[in-house]
Amino acid sequence: MAKMNYGLKPKSTSKVAMSGSSVQSAAIGANIQYVRLVADANCHYEIGVNPTATTSTVYLPVGEIETIKISEGEKVAAICASGNLYVTSLTE
């Protein structure tokens, strides 16, 4: 399946280390409309001002890339047994 190019510009990437409990990224800054998520382990994630990821939230398979609409001040929370979630801020 072909990957979509949304014409978005990467601004910065942060690594969220996961180790069995929900962890949050830093809050998304001004002028960021989307984030790209990719993990090096199967995980679950949640988006919000103070999110908590559980095994019932959105599933992200290892190596899959998701581009998600997000608002200033929101965070990405993720959970897995062990791995990293990479959150790339994107601008138009």
C-alpha cells in the first residue's frame, strides 16, 4: 500500500521511552497542526491535554506510521512493555 504525502514539513522529533506504564510526550507547541507517530514496538496511544494510554486505546503496530491532527497544548501518551514512540511535529 502506498504511503500518503500530506505536504507537511517536519519540525522536530521527540522520543518517548515506554516501559510498561503510560508515558506522555511534551505538550505540542504553537503552529503545529499534525504529528507523525511511529514506534519500534507494538503499542497503544492516546491524544489529549492529559492523556493516559491503556491497552484499550488506539493500537499502533511496530513500524507503522500514523499522521494525526493535534492542537497546541495536547500531548501523546503511549504504552507498551518496552520500546520507543517517535513523535514528529509537522507544520503546513
